[in-house]
Amino acid sequence: MIPKTLSSLTSFSHPFLHPQFKIPKSYNPGRVIIICNNKSINPQPQQQTQPELSLPGSEPQGTGAAAPTRGDIYLERQQLLRSQSLVIEKKKKKKKEKANGSLKVATFCCYGCGAPLQVQEMDAPGYVDPDTYDLKKKHRQLRTILCGRCRLLSHGHMVTAVGGNGGYAGGKQFVTAEELREKLRHLRHEKALIVKLVDIVDFNGSFLAHVRDLAGANPIILVVTKVDLLPKGTDFNCVGDWVVEATMRKKLNVLSVHLTSSKSLVGITGVVSEIQKEKKGRDVYILGAANVGKSAFINAILKMLSDKDPVAAMARKYKPIQSAVPGTTVGPIQINAFLGGGKVYDTPGVHLHHRQAAVVHSQDLPALAPRSRLRGQSFTKEVVLDQWVSEKMEFNSLTGFSIFWGGLVRIDVLKVLPETCLTFYGPKAVKLHIVPTSKADEFYKKELGGLLTPPSGEQVEDWAGLETARQLRITFDDTQRPACDVAISGLGWITVEPVSQALKDPDADLMPEAPVISLDVHVPKAVEIFVRPPLPVGKFGGEWYQYRDLTEKEEETRPKWYF
């Protein structure tokens, strides 16, 4: 067979090529490679159309000599992919910034205090031994680690971690109160249910009047803790009404008010029911001032839920640490507490500069926390007469005497009735002493750190003293009930009775011409003094307390309280 010449090859026509396309000399007709995007190939060349590559935002492609080359198409595609990647990176960056700004739990943190785990600073919160850290990391058990500071706290050591509190100026190992507050500010942008805790012993000092700055428009459930510390015989119907009235005076809208005790579990069931009712798929955040009992409250909730909820029972194994040190919790702690989903967050306590815990050294902090039921200690002229019978003094009332509440408070009695009684409610560890006002300065200098504690030990030398004095002029129109309470932020309160309930004569008319009581109250700098309506405690509280008549609108808008 005669081989084809070169001219015959150049005249060869392929059915898939344009008639004007010239075959190169190196073309081999026996080896044809066809790339097709369609599943079925139409053998008719006049109906075959080459698919066009269309790019979003690109100009219409030309034909013939103006058609884009493969290189142009490749460059245009790369530019398109690059622009898309830039858009994705911007979205990821915004999402990351939003996540960093919101209240999120660290990837791995101490389950006791919420501090991020670290192995560098031994004195800082969250420190873990490197060998322990590596072992737990190997077995993926970092969420079950308790940091060194929490171990010390669990054994009764007073290890503070908040700079500027407990007498410390702050340092590398401390978290500032502003940093803790900043961790809560973004809560106002979250959809959450807020459970706000208030200590009944320090109601005004721990109330957080500006809680809306942190919580935003989220619904709030008010929980009053430590009600088991109130004096024996207290009528809780009166206390519940008093708390609701105080909340309304502070213009704080809440869903409900609950009187509880985390130790005896009183009232915890009602709070759990209210949370499950109002949660509605939202996370629950426990909010409150430092040392109001947030961690103890969460442990009580988990204990109550663990009987029927296996998720809560599992969470009890790694529950937050409780201690008397303000700032035990230094970061948000996420807890899975509900079988149907949703989380509980134990948040860092809000540190308030006007409480006694902000000026007292950490060694003296346990003395500020009542450990048993309060028993009011009353001062009347009979008590003064028994203590100062040997002194050649003429008196018929408390006027002219000064009462020291440890080394933290001094009350000078300027003017009272002969039957006036001052009753102190606070921790038993802070002792009371009464001396004539003329000898008060000398007594304070001599006995500070001895009879008058706190402060104690080496802290006496650095103690600044009682720098703030407030003059109180208390008026009253009824001798059958206390005139008011004088509350010392972070310590307790003093009930001022114009006429002692135990000593009054029911037939005598003791209303004076000028119903005024004058007191001078001395406290450390920045500690706040509150004058409030008297809290009805003890067996006489239910007798003199008066319920206010409500309008129909007030009955509808007034929050309900539960015990």
C-alpha cells in the first residue's frame, strides 16, 4: 500500500474541527484526544457548540482573534478565587472578634474558679503542674483539672486573686476588679436568663443597683440568699414583702423574688421551677456581688436536680469551689445542668469598693462571714449601767457613749431617748464594746488589734483608721416600731428603736416633743452607710410590721415572692 504524502495529510479534515483550521505537520490522525463536557456527543459538526466559560462579573468574551486565551481565562479565574478568599477571611475575622467580645468560657479552664489553665506562673490562678497538665492533655481530661489555688482554697487557705482587695496593691498574679467586670459587660448583648443573688445580711451592700448595665434587657429572677441566718422567730411573710418593697424602691423590674438558703436547700425548689419555666432555650447566668453565695447556690441547684437529671448528677463531680475569699471565681464557669439542653454559667463576682471586704486584709475575711444564726446584741441604759457602775458618771440613757463594732465601726450616741435601744446584727466574730465618748479615741488606739479586731496582727500598722464620719439625724413618729436600720456595707445592720420593745410600758405615752435621734457613724474610707426602713426580724418583727395598701395597677405589676 502506497503511503500518503505530506500534501495529503495537510488536506485531512476532522469532523470536530473547523473547516478553516489548518492541521499542523506533526498531527497524527491515528491518535485523537477529545475533551468533552457533555455525556453524549453529537456527531453532526454543524450542531456541536463549544461550552463557554462564564465568570461572574466578567465582560462578554469575544470570538475569533478577540477570544480570550487559556492563560487569560486562568488568570481571571485566579483573581476571582482570590477575591472570594478575601471575603471569607473578612467574615471569619468578624466572627472571631464577635466571639472574643462575648462572654465565652475558655477552651480549657479550672472547673473550680474558671481561670484559664497555665503552667508558667505558680502564684497565678489557673496554675497546674506541667507533668499533670501533659498527662491530662494526653488523655483528653483537661476539663477535669483543679488548679493549685483552688486546692488551697478547698483546704481553708485564704488566697486572694483580686488586685486592690484584701490590702494588696495588685500584681502579676492578680485579676483586677475592672477585668472581672469587663468579662460581664457583653452579657447585655446575649439572650439569657439572669438569676441575680443578694445577701440578706448585707442586702443594700450586695444589691447591685446598676445591674442593668451588665444584664441589659434580659429578664431577671431575684434570689435572696442566707435567709437561714436571720434570727429565730422571724416571720418570712414580712421579710418577703419587705424585700419586694425595697426592690421596687430601687426601680428594678424582676420576674419574681425567692427567699432561699443554699445550706438547708430552703426555697431552692421554687427557684429551679422558675428557671425551667422562664429559660425558654436560653442559657442561665448567675450574677451577683462577690461572696453573696453564687457557687454555693449553683451547688444547691445541682444537688436538687441530680435526683431526676443525670446531666446535673454528672456536673456535681466538677462543681465550683466555695470559699470566704471575695473573687474565688475569676472566670465564667460553664456547667451542663439541664437534660433538655441549656447551660448554667457561674460568673465572677462583681467587686464593690464600698464593702468592708474591700478594705480588710484577706486573713480577716472569715471574720466578716456569719457562720450561724444571727442573734441581735442590744444596748440600752441598763446594759451601760451594768458595765459602768463603778464609774462616777451620771446618765439616764445611751447619750454620751460610743459603741465600737470591732475595729471597723464606731457609733457616737449624741441624742436619744432614755428608753432607746440599739440592736446590732452581724457576725459573732466581730465583737462589740461600749465606752464613754470622752475615752473613745484613747480606747481605740490602745485596743486596736487586741479587743478591737479586725484588723489583726501585722495589718494594724498599715491600718488607715476610721476616716469617714457621717452624721445621722433620725426622725420618727411612732414609738411602737423601730425608726430605721443603719446598714454598714459588708458587715451587717443596726436597728434603731426609739423605745425598746422589751422595756416599753404599754400604758405609758412615751412620744417626746422633739422625736429626733442623733448619731455619728465612723467607718473606713469608701465604706458606705445606708439608712433604710427596718427589716422585720425576730419574734417582734411580725407584730410591728405594716403591709402597704396596693392599688390595682401595683398588684398587677408588683413581682411575686416565694419561700
